[in-house]
Amino acid sequence: MLLLAEHTLVWAPERLPALDKLIRGAIEQQRTLGPEAQDTLMRLRLVRAEYDPAERTELQRLARRHQLPGRLAAWVNAREARRCVWESIADTALDHWRDAVEDAIHAGLAEDAADWLYAIRAVNTLFGPWADLDDEHRLAQALRGTGTGRLLVRAREPRDCALSAKGNAKPIEAVLSGRRWLVDATVAGDLGGELEALDFLGDLYAANQEPRLAVRLYGRAGRKEKLQALAAVMGDHPLPSTPIGDAPWWVLHADAALAQAQADLIDDDVARELMGAVTSLAERGRAGELTESPTRALTHQATKTACSLAGRGTPEQALKLLDLLAADVPREPHHFHHSDQGHAQACVAIAKAHPSAAKQALTRLFDLAEAGVQEALQLLIGDELIGLIRTLEGEAPQASESGLSDEAIAELRNRIGDLDDRGLYLADVARALFEPAHPKAVLRAEQARDRILQRPAPTPGIAQIGSALVPDSYQVARAHGLNDDDRKACLEQLLAIASDGREVVLTRQQALTAAGNLVVGRPQPDRRYAFKAVTSLVVGDEPASYLGEVLTDSPHPLSAFRVNIGSASLRGPALKFAAAASYSSDEYAWVRDQATELLGSRDEHDVHEAAAALCRLPNDIAGIVDPGLLATHDHFGVRQASAVLCMRFPARHYKTALNLARDPDFRVRRALVEAAANAAVEGPEIDAIRQILRGDPRHSIRSRAGVRRTTSDRAGAPGQTPA
């Protein structure tokens, strides 16, 4: 009965009241056995005290009045301290553990006293203060030199057995010993050992195909990073999450982090409930109503999780979140808030998901940008915002789709000029995008032109990493005030930089990207010149870049200087540029052949660029490429290219598209649904693909396919293991 009760305490404490009759019977039986059964009797009573306040009060009274032997009084105090910690009553827990340490020292329980000192240290780590966390450590080390007495005597400590079995690759023995370790630590009131055992077992279960058990243990141990890593490994299979409710802050912190990591996998009805729970939690934290760490980790994580679900809830929930975060906008210069990144992304998500709240959300985004929030400034030039407030020349604003009126769009676009006038980051690029004829945009483009044309030659012995070639080329390409000769001269200069072996590889790659901004829309002679200029780079005939073996991902194995700035190859970026510069069928065919060959490269960057080049080919050239072969490639980017090509010829490659709709990598399925949404022709094949993708486990994919899913729709979804 004792083993059952203590096992239930560890693994299912909510079921203890159901065992009360059996526990009371065992207690009465032990009372008849005399002093030799006092340890077993105390363990049973301590289990009952976990759920029975009367039993708990009685044991505390006996310990306080010294009516129990010192070793049993120490045990009672340690268990009460553990219970208080799990109920977030930190100060009371510390008092009980200090009493337990004192009684244990007098009773000769040096090992247990040391463990309880470490429990005090763990409480201070969790709740503060952080003045000197090593005091208890030094005392515990000194105590362990005075004796080896313990409450629970084992021939060999379960912790040692578990660690040894794990080191010897014996997972079954490790799990059994780890579970005994966890039970013993819980029974002894050893918080540090309990958290360590939870983490240990979580690692074992995660490594041995038991992710659901690992999630539960990681959550109790508060291991946020391991939960997020496990969620990433699981892909499209959602991990079971605990409802946000009554638990210690570190457990809620881990649960909220897991919800953020799986935000795209949560069903729509669950997302609404979770959105309300984490928003309420963030509200309580900001009001000072939560007992948590000194860094307010739970409040920050609840806010981040609410922001990640901002587009999944109701419009009322979205507006409530914006109201909650309103206090995070005003700030001193060069200050930040923990919510900045999620806050900015939530504004865009709300504007896309809830047209009725779009104006408030985008106004908040611009408020953040005016406050200097870098994440908000970066979103100003993102495709999502451009699609909401930009209209093509000659077209009327699409207010009915975005929920924004003509006046609201005009107001938001005017604020871009205000941001640029204040000299904020990327505001100049945003103005060039939305107001290419503005005098400031033209002046800035002229300055960018001069920087490109007057760029000094490389200095021998000096490696300059990083340049402004890409944003400068964008300014030159967008501004209306520059003539074609200026753009042509900049294009030629960028191609010269890309071919210069004296430059570091990063600069040459950036020069190719910058040249791609300028070559689009150029006359045929200019494009032909540009195409011929990079053919040698595509086939790999050009000399290596300066410090190519030192600054890239393949340094010499004996080199002590290792700086990784990415791939050392120029073939992929050059091929992508060649695809943009191609004009004739022969040129496109050459790009196709080179891209097909480059797909076999060991350089993942080259493979990805080759796949992107295939997507830029016209239909008559791309039609020769077999998407079925691309769909078998290991690299997700190649399978994405296969998805794009399948949607160009849906009837011809319908079976391949069906396989891609169930691809294990969500990025491939996302590329497929985007390609289906942008397909030039409609047909039954595309409708069938969309129908499959409407059952996708990821919200971002099924919403693009045009459906919302609830929990009742989950079983049997593509890529999902039915319960």
C-alpha cells in the first residue's frame, strides 16, 4: 500500500483522495505494530497529509511541540516545505526546510540535511533573492563531510544507478532507477533531487520514443528550452499540453513556451481558449498578482504566447491584447521591451485575420516603429504589410479585403514619410517602396548610386565584411529620378565586384544579389551582357575569394581562426542571378541545365539557390523538368520547387502534387498551398489539392487553403497520427 500511495503521489497526485480508505486502513494497521513500524507509519501519514488538511495540521503540531523524534520531525518539515513550494508559498517553505535541516543535523542525517540545503538554494533560484546563492552550497558540502545518515537507506543510491545505466546505454535500467530516484526525492522532500530526476527522466523518454511522457516531465521541471526543442523535432505531431491553470510559475512558464512553439499546430477552438488564458495570465503578471521569478519570466512568456496566438482568437481578444500592450509603446530612446518582437508580429497577424481590427493593429505597428522598435521597422518592408496597404498603380485600394478604408491606407502611408524624416532604420527603404518619386527617395538613390560607382578597390591584406550594396541597389532600382545610364553603370560595377577575387565571398554574394535588383526590366542587350558576365561564376571557373578558407563554413581543420560567415560558393547566387538576367530560350535552357546539375551539390546553399532558379523559368522551359524527381530530393527547398512546378502543370503532375500535399516538412506543403492559391489556371486537380490541404495539421496552411479546423476534425488529418 505504501508503494502504491507514494507512486500515486509522484505520478497522479490528483487521484490520492480516491485511495484514502486504503491509506487510512494501512495507517491503522501500522499503529498496531509498535515502534519498529514508525517510519512506514510516518510515510503513510505524510502521503495522507498531501490531500488532508487535518492530517497535515496534526503532524505540524506534533513536530512543533517536539512530540516526534527529531528525524521524524525533520521529515515532516521537509515534506511540508515541498508542498508549500509547489503551491508557490516560498517563504513558508524556506522556514520549514531550515527547521528540517536543524533537526536533521541533531539526528545525524547529514546527507538529508545537505539535500535540504540545496532545496533552499533551489527555492532562492526560483523565487529570489539572488544575493548569494552559494551560501547553502558551502554549508551542504561541509555537512557531507560529517556523516552519511539518510532517512531512506538504500544499498545503492537510485541516482547513481540511473546515471550509470544511462552512461552504459541501458535505457530500461536507467528508466527504472530514474523513477525510483524521483519517488525517493519526492518522499524525502528533496526539491533539488526531484527537479533533477524529472529532467533526467524527460531526457530518457525523449531519446527513447516517448515524447508524450517527456513533455509531462519537462513541464514539471520547468525545462522550457527542452520542450521547445522537442516540439521542433516532432514536426507536425502536436505534443500534449497542459491547460494554463493553477501551477507553480516555472510549470506555467514551460507550458506557455510549449504553446508558443506549437502555435501553428493548435486547433482553432483550442487556440481561442488558450489565447484567453495566456492573456489573462499576462494581465495578472503585469498587475503584480503572480508569484514568479525576479525576472518576471512567466509574465514575459505569457505575453509572447498571447502575441503568437493573436491572429487565432476572436476580434475582441485581439483588441484586448492590443490594449494590454499599449503601455509598452512609450519609452526612452534606445530602450526595448521583452514584448517588442511578438508585439510587432501580433499587429500584422491581427490585421490579416480580423479586418475589423486592422486599423487599430496597423496603427499600433506604426506607433512601435516611431518608438524605434527594430522588429516593427523591419515589418514595414515585409510582404504582409505591403499586401495590406499598398496598391498597384492604376488600381483602387482593396479596402474590402483588408478592412482598411482609403483614408486609413493614405494615413498609414503618410506615416512612412514621417518615419523616414526622423531617420529611423529601414524607413528610407519603405519610402522608396511606397513613394519612389519623392524628392528624398530620389536624392537617396543618387547617393546610393555614387556609393556603388565610387566604391574603392579592395585593399591588400584587409578583409571588409559586410556592405550596403543590396539596399543601395534597391534604392537605385526603385527611384524614378534616375536615368537608365545610371542603373546600367551600377549594374556593371556590381558585376565587376562579384567577379573580383580580391573581395571576400560575402561581398561578392551581396554584389550578385544587388545586381539582381537592377537587372530586372533591363533591355535585352544589358541582360545579355549581364548573363554572359556571370556564366563563369556559375560553372565555378572564377578564382577563389579572398580568405575563402578562413571566413566560411569550411575552414582548415588545423586553423585556430574560425569565423563562419556562410558558404564559400558563388555558383548558387550566380545561377539565381543568371535566371533573372535570362532573356532568350537558349539562356533559360542553359540555366535549367546548370540548376539541374547543381542540385547534386553538397553545398546546401547552392542547392537552395538552384531550386529557386528553377522556379524563375518560364513554363515552356520549366515544363521539361520533372517535378517527380525533384520531389524525392532530401533538401526541402528542392521539394518546394517541385511544388511550384506542379501547380504550373497541375493535370500533368497531379500524383506528384498529391504526394507533396502530405510531405513531412510543413515548408513544402506551405509552398504548395501558396502555389495553388496563385495558380494561373483553375481546375479539378487544384481543387483536389486544396481540399487535402484544408485538413492539414498546421493552421497557416489550412487557412491559406480556406478552412478553419476544430478539435473534432483532428482525427485522420494528413500528416497526423490519429489518437
